[in-house]
Amino acid sequence: MSKVTELEKMMLQTLRKIGTSLVMTVPKAFIDQNGLEEGSQVELRLLGSKMTVEALTRPRYNLAELMAEMPKGFPSVDGWDEMPAVSLENP
């Protein structure tokens, strides 16, 4: 068996039946490491008898990046850039 690195941990999971599905739990270390919570989405990749789980990361944008992507000549509002943040916008 190959040496397991600190980032690569092996664990044994027992499948349980809930309704007509078989389920397993997600280890707390994986949840914490990837900032997951109820409702978070993960991507499953299946290859034969192997299944990998990848936590999806949401891109983080700031207003300057989004504004830079605006097409040239697109209508704008005078004073828009000077308006104060109203929510969770990043400068």
C-alpha cells in the first residue's frame, strides 16, 4: 500500500439505507477544510469502482472586476462609481 500524505486521508465508511437509497456521511474534516455547509454542492466523479468527491468553489468577484468586463459603450449611470456599498460588495 502506498504512503498516505497528510492531505490524503483514507477512511472506512459504512453505507446505510435511507428509503430506497444508500447513504454515507461526509467527514467533518472535509467539511471544515472546504467550507461546506448544508446545501453546498459537490461534484462526484465515477470511474469503475472509484468515486471521487470534489468540493465546488464559488468564484469571488469584486465590483472593479465586474465593471471592467462591461462592454464598451454600454449605458451607464452618472455617479455609479461613487455610490456607497449597500450589501456585501467588495471595493
